[in-house]
Amino acid sequence: MAPSRVRALRAMAVVCAMTAAMSAPAQAAAADREAEQAAISQGVVESNHAGFSGTGFVNYDNVVGSYVEYTVNADSGGEHELAFRYANGTTADRPLSVTVDGADAQTVRFPGTGAWTTWQTRTLKTTLHAGANRIRAAATTANGGPNADKLTVTLTGPPDDEPPTPPRNVQFASSTHNSVTLRWEAAADNVGVTGYDIYQHGQLVTSVGTVLEGTATGLRADTEYDWTVFAKDRAGNVSQASNNVPGRTKPAPPDGQAPTAPGDLRATAATTTSVSLAWTGSTDNVAVTGYEIHFDGALKQTADGSATSAAVAGLTSGQTYQAKVRAKDAAGNLSPFSNEISVRPGAGGGAGVPNPGSVTQIAAGVDVAWGLAFLPDGSALVTERETFTVLRITEGGTRTVIGEVPGAMGTNGEGGALGIEVSPNFATDRFVYLYHTYSGGNRLVRAQFDGSRLTGWTTLLDGVPKNRYHNGGRLRFSPDGRYLFISTGDAQNGNNAQNLNTNAGKILRVNPDGSVPADNPFPGRAIWSYGHRNVQGLDFDSRGRLWASEFGNSRQDEVNLITKGGNHGWEPCEGTIGTCAGTVTPKKTWPTSQASPSGLTIINDHVFVATTVGQRIYRMRIDANGELVDQQIYFQGTYNRLRTVEVDREGDIWLTTTTDKDGSAGNDRVLRIDIVYEGGNRANVAS
């Protein structure tokens, strides 16, 4: 191994190799994977020893931990043989630790081959899951590794695509003020269960091995959570959901000390319908968990415990309000109020900026209003996720049932009647498109609306995997009306997102008849982009670019500018955290506690995102470089969990609530946010 290197060349080789390895779809199992195309750390691509395949080989650095990481896409899960072709022109053994996705380490010997031009093969057997597998071969001694030529992967055992059975009889065992312990009976698998994932309302909280008990920590005091457990096997198959069980944390320990009062409350900006406030943060003996913002003596909205500013919208231009703020902690102690100030909304911001104004109720008594699309007359078609009903709601609030989706079924979670879209050619074809869950997964269907009922239901695309959560479901036609985009979830199996053999964890693009466009990035497949966990918002900006909002796992939610054929990272990249090299970087991320973004709509190149956990609307401007800037937060804590935002023909936003965690039916609303445009410029109000 040559002792001297040009470090700049090495750095370039590492970056280029990692980008090539991650940005293109992983190669199919049983195909050779050249080392020089893999991700390389502390090694360099060379070609000075004859006999290699491809364009070169990787020369490991003489250090412990130098590695080559191959990304291999397995068509099926199961036992595979890994064959490493190498050369070692020394007499020293150069062993490598081989892992798959960071686990299942096996140490393989790579003894001398007699010369650097003599190439031999060492093999091992391991289990791969369907989809992308990261196979890392890392040096374990100061001698580094051998010269690595290529990896060949071959399925040697029967394919294992059979998921475990769901865990049985999940029970709430105990709790503290910040943790919950669950117990369950074992799942079964044709090969063997390797672990369990514990979720609360669709969000992974913790994972355990083959034990039958787990404790979720870091929870809020005196809060009821909805728990579900999933089993997984070595091949990466994930079970359907267990029974769900409620589990409540205990009240916080006695704490009679209130936070200090916020200081120096002041107005920092104003628009026609809003004012922006800032203050000096409070302190607490445990932690400040939030702020209450009061206008004219009444609670107007809330802010996070880490916040020191907020925008308050829905105000009347020219009216004076009295504003004050106070802090709260987990025990419910409230601080004294800050100083009180007078604020008045007035003109502000650039021409055409869409500012949220007054909020009025269009309809009440709806049940998890999920999809919303407008007819040419201004009325909206709305899907109720849990009842599978399609409603027609007029601008005046008149509500009519126009159909029930045939074969639709719920999942006791996020499945049911989901996205809805009206044909761009509705005046002539009368088509309405819906995405829903059924016995075989999730599917896209089409019906005709005759003015009173939906009829002629036709399935256009089916078999998209489902689970209790992560079913995606948003629909959006392209601005030219030629293509329909569909967001899907990963069906609570992160491996699906990187697996191009399934439509789960993707954004799909189809023709209006459900066929696959000839210019899709993966020939013969509906897939437009991949590496998604659970996309629930789609819309186009004024330049025809597609944006998507996506639920994160346990660390970061995100908004993405979607690229054709792009790998958007999940799994193993969540937002900007994890193994993200070569994937498409999100344009915006938030902690999962502050968002869970669902619906997304764009007005005058301002992106509005409705959030469930965050109980707020985010607004961000798309700048000239395609970045999201000037974030504002509206209506936090005012209308509970929020699901869908859509722009009507007047340029106002229809907003749906989604209080689906309370177990009560028919207690959601459809609201209208009057959008006031600075300078009166309503150009490009709806994409």
C-alpha cells in the first residue's frame, strides 16, 4: 500500500464516490458493485495494479476504521452471499468488520494473495432486507484493509418477504410522569422476530430487541398517549399493527414555583392583518413549556417554550389591541404577565404578500376532513377519512353527501378516505379522483360526478402497501393538467422508501387514466421520487416546481423541493440527520414536536403548511434561489390539530381541523381564512 497520497485528490474521490453511491438508485442484488463507486472513508481510488474490474480499486488507509460502504438494492429479503474481490500484496492479514445497516457485524480475514496484481475472493453469508442495504467493510487493525475491487451479492436462500404477525395483547403496564411501560405477547415469523418498535400515534418512540416489554421515555406529564407495537424480522419485514392501547403518564412531581414573567414585550412588525411580537424569555426551576399570548384580556394563541417571538394574525386593520404574554411550565404554573402594550395592524410587507386575516367557520360536525378540492362553481369536495364519505360543501356552508367510497376501510390510524382531486377537464369529463385504503393496501380510484352523486367508480392504481399509519394520500394535478401526482407512505417500514420495487414511500406520477408516463425517471414505473416516509402535502409554485411536506420519524419533519428521480433520504436520513450524503436536502426542517406537517398550499410563491402536532400554520416565502425564508407562525394552539389547507378561487384558504386523537366522531370543522394581499395584488393566488 503506497504510504504517500495527494490529500486533495483523496477528498475529491471520497465526495464523488459517496455522491455516486447515494444519488443513483441502489443496484440490484446479484449484480457486481464496484468499490470505486461506493462510499469511501480514509481510502483512495487507484488503478496502478492490473487485474481489477471496472475503472479502479480502493486502497484503504493503514488505520483502524477506514472503510468502503456499498449500497445494494435487494429485490427480496433473505439470506445472501457477499463475495469481496480483493488483493493483498503483503504477508499480513488485513481483516475487515462487515456490517449491514450498522448491525450484524462479522469479521472476515483477508490474507495475503502473493501480489497486488493477484485477486482473490472472500465470502460470507448474511441476511439482507428488500430494498437498499448499506454494507460496510471496515478495517479492524492498523494495517488497514486490502485493496478492494468489487462486491458481488447473490441471493442464496429462499426469499423472505413474509412479515411477522402483529404482536398480541399489548397492555399498559406502568408509568411515571415522563415515561410509559408496555408489555405484549410475542409475534411469530417464518424465520424469526428480531425486535419490536413502539409507536405513539404514528411516531416511533423507541425500539427493543426480542424482549416483550419496552419503556418510552421523554413524555409529557399527565398526558394520555395512544400506543401500538410492531414486530420486525432480520429481512426487514415489518408486521401490521398490534392492538392499540391508551397509556397515561402520571402528573408532574409537586412544583409550586411559577416561571418568571416574560420581559420587555414589544411590537416588531405589522401587516394589514397581523402584528409581530417579541419578548425576553422567562426562566423556571424545571422548564418553561410554553407561552400564552393574550389580546384584550383573552387568550389569543400560544407559543413554544423556546420561543421569544410570535406573529398574531386574523386582526382588523387599524384597530388597536392590548397585548400581553405569560409563561407556563409542565405543572401548570403560570407566570405573572409581561408588560402590556398597545399594538395596531397596518400595511407592511411587499406587494402581493398573502397575509392571513379573519377566520370564519364554513362547516362544523365533519369527521377528520382529510382531502379537499374545489369544483368550478367554488364549492368544495371533502373526504371524511373515518366515514369514507365524500361531502360537497358550498361557500355558504351547505353540506351534501354525494357518495361513499366503495371498498374503503380504516386502519384505526391514518388510513381511510384520503386525498381528493378534481379533473382539470371537469367541465367535459366530470372526473373526480380519490386515494383510499382498502383490504389490499391503498389505491387510486376515479369516479364521475353528475351534480348529485359520484358514480362509475374505477380503480386506476392499487396495491400500495398500507399499515395503521404512514399511508400518505395527497393528490395534486400538475399545472398543465397532464399528470396526477400521488404521495404514498412507507407503511411503517422504512426499507420501503429506498426500494424501487414498491410504490410505498414515494411520490408517484401517472397519466389521468392511471397509466405510467413514458418520461418518468424509472421506465415502466409510476415512481417520480423516492426516499419518503409519509408525504401528506403537495403543491406547485409559479415556476411549476413541486413542493412536498413530510412527516418525520422522531427528530425532524421537513418540506422538500421535489426533483425528478430524486432520493429524498428516508431511510437512513431523517431531515438532515443520519446518513444523508448524496440525497436531496430538505428546504425546511422542524423538530417533530413543533410540526407534523400535513396539508401544503402555495400562494404567490408563499408556502402555507398545516400541522397536526404543532397545531399551527407555517408560512414561508420561496426566494429567487429556491430557498424557504421569512418563516411566520400563525394561529398556534387556536384551532387544535390542523390537517388540510387549500386555496379557493377567491384566493382565500380553506382550512380543516383534525381532532382525530380524541376518539370522538364529527367534531371537526372546515374554516375559511380571509387572505389579505398587500397592495391588493392577487396574481398567482392559486397554483
